[in-house]
Amino acid sequence: MRILFVGDVVGNKGQEMVQTYLPQLKRDLKPQATIVNGENSTAVGRGISQAIYKKILQAGADVVTLGNHAWDNREIYDFINSTDKLIRPANFPGDHVPGKGVTSIRINSASLAVINLQGRVFMNTLDDPFQKAEEIISEVEKQNNFIFIDFHAETTSEKRALATYLDGRVSAVVGTHTHVQTSDAQILNDGTAFLTEVGMTGPANSILGMKSGAVIERFLTQRPGRFEVEDNGPGILSGCVIDLDDNTGLAKAIKPILISKEHPYMG
């Protein structure tokens, strides 16, 4: 089993990079499952719309995950309950949260469970992602050969802690949210693939996808200002490809993907 995962799609430039490169990556890497985080994919960099969601699927995604901006575009309430291919963090509190936090993909005779969780350190206080992971895994592990987790979290320690806690029980834990790809792709001791942060897909000449001026002004003055997505300049696509053992469901290899002006895609 091979999984292709593409990190946080940001704004119009992120959409452009997905449309341009995801079909090429699928052609060359031949993944059995493709997952894309789309929580920043609107033109304003917050949330997702139904039209963008459909475009990401048309480009080749099998599942689209979200994060802390899941509800920022209120249009999501109109369609999230009608699809199995869009999931939000499973640990939002409450009994009647729209949508769901886990889905399964059938691949020939095998099945992959995709789980979306959100961290709590330096973020809104959701339900415990560790406990929620336990609950979901106990439900899906008998019906699914493979389990992939998109852990949308702020700190490297929380991401590493969850991956280590679940090592050997899930196929992969890959971090999203902080938008800068880390260089620690590895297979943990008991066979779980891990990458602290997969990185963003969006405008390269930006600060985490936003126009630099307003962000720098915030640091200089400590006063609030309006952040806008950068639409100009070159793009970047960040992701990873993970190979899993069909017999054990655990990882054999994980390799980061980075496409940018400095790292042109060679196929």
C-alpha cells in the first residue's frame, strides 16, 4: 500500500499547485490512496468551500482533511454531512458535531482508515486527542488493514508524543498546521511512519501563506492587523509518500515531497 499525503492547501496559489502537480505525482508515484489537507484552501486562507473541495477531489484526492479552520467558511455546514470524503478533527467537543472525524477507503481487498485529530497545546481546547484516538482505533482496527492519522497540531512535542503513544498500532501519524516541512521523516521503533510537519501547499514568497507586510507589522507593533493570503509569486507543494506493508499494516518507508522554485519537480 502506498499513500500520498499533501499538506495544508493555502489560498488560490495552493489550489493552483494542487491542480498542476497532484495529477503528475499520482501518475509517477502511483499511490493507492491520496489524502489532501484543505483547511486553508479558500481565497482568504480559512476554511473550505464545496467548489474547492470538489476541485481537490477532481485533481486526484480520495480524502480531504481539515483542522482548526474547519468552520471558518460557514458554507461547510451545507455539505459536510453529505460526504464521506471530507473529514474534520474528530475531537471537536459535543454530541452533535457536523461531519465526522474518520472515514475509510476501500482499495481492492484492503481498507484504509483516515483519522483527523487536532492538538490542544497553544490551540483551542478540544477533547483529548489521545483518548479520542484510542476510541476510534478500537472501532476501526478490526475492519481496516491500515490506519493513517493527520494530526493538526501546533507543537512538535505534542505531535511526537501522539505518534510515539500510537507506535505500532497505526500505519502513520503525520503532522499538519505549522506549514513548514520538517526534516525528521522516520519509521518509529514499532513500525509507525512519522513526520512532525508535512508543510503547506501555497504561495512560497509569504509568511505561512500570508502577505509578509501585515505579519511583520504585527511583530513590530504588537497591534492586530488584517492578514491576507499572498496570491503572487511562485508556489510550493509539500507532502510525503508512505509505503506500508500489506501484511502488517505498518510502515516500510516514508519520504518527504517538496516542489518549489528551488526544488523543481523532475518526475
